Amino acid sequence: MTIEIRQFPCLSDNYGFLVRDKACGAVATIDTPDAEEINRQLEAAGWRLTHILNTHHHPDHAGGNLALKEKWNCEIIGPREEAARIPGIDRKVGDGDIVRLGDSAAKVYDTPGHTLGHIIFHFADDGAAFVGDTIFAMGCGRLFEGTPEQMWLSLNKIADLPPETELYCAHEYTQANAAFALSVDPQNTALKKRMEEVKKLRSQNTPTVPTTLARELETNPFLRAEDPSLQNAIDLSGADAVSVFAKTRALKDAF
């Protein structure tokens, strides 16, 4: 492992992530949901913030940019397609770009759907992907700006990562997501088992993030649009994957 990750809850249901390169001590915050809490975490760890890596423009992801930049004079790196909406952005990145954090490196993937310019950061050498609001444990982001086709393609980019990849989702939505997932994939034994695990974790106020891609491939209905059992459950047997995904997302919106 070339990085260490400090995860902490903030706001009502967000997670903050600080990523530190072990070799040189460079530190990035993945998004800026709560500048005050990020500063508390930096102080507790004895770390100095050098970078902000924004996944998208929503206020609970970029709202602390300017306060943190003023305090730390850090570099703000964010999605090229949303540059005009990323406060204080210094460097614009997109699909295939490499972001270096000291000796560590993250590959950028465009994952439009939740927003049109959403990106994720994949630290391949460390098996960690910071996925913002594109994918959640047993869920995916609401389509505020993009289309079902865009989001399906974005989720497939994530699905193509190594199965052991840890997915650092930005919100603790897992228990509610699991309840919906069971409503559209009721025969999924892995999902039933996962629901019981999640109930136990949340009863102890233990985070369910990160999750792993392997676990999501088994239990996340938004990655399973090509699965016949899910198609049957939502009365779209044999339909194309985008149509199945779109209906699943619509059902979740109304759940």
C-alpha cells in the first residue's frame, strides 16, 4: 500500500476521506463536504493538506473548497466538464488522466449520470476507488443531470475494475439501498445475507463503506440489469440492459 486512508462521517450522511501518500506525506481530501470537520481530522492526524480531489460540483462535495484552499494553499483538481462549477479549481481532469499524489497515482474515469461531468479516482496500486455519488453499496446516484444510458455505461466502467477493488462511496445509504434491492431482487441469497450483515453493522453505528466491487456485483441491482432474475422481477424479461437499468432507477426514485 502506497497510501493510507482516513475515513470519517460528516454532515448528515456523508463520508469524508483523507488520502496520504506514505512516501512523501502529500495529503488529499476527496471532495470537501465539511471544511471544519476536514480540518479537525487533519489536525488529529498531524497531516497537512496539499490537494483537493473533487468528483463533482454538488455543494456537499465542493462546498468546502475555498475555505480549505485559503487555509492550506492546496491544489484543487476537479472534473473538466464541470470546471465552471468547481470553486477554486486549479487543474481540470477527465477520462484517462493521471493524478499524482506524491509517489502515488490515481487514474481518472469520467462517470456521467448523477451529474454530467462526474469523475472518479482509482488508485490501482492500492485497490481503492473514490467513486463519489456514482455508485453506493447496493445503490447508485440519482440521475439529476444525466441519462440512464450514461449512468449504465459509467457503472460498467466501475464494474470492469478488479473485483477486489474497495469502493469508497460518499454516503451512508446502505441499509435503505438494501431494502430496495430486495424488493427487485428477492431471490438473491447473497443480497439477503448482506442485508443481515448491514443491519448488524448499522445497529452498532459501524460504517458499511467501503464496499468491494465483488460484493456489489453480487448484490447491487444497478449492476445486474442483465440478470434474468432481476429482469423477471420488474417485468422486463429479455429487455436491453439500459431499459432494465432505467426502470430499476425509476422504481428506486419512487421507493
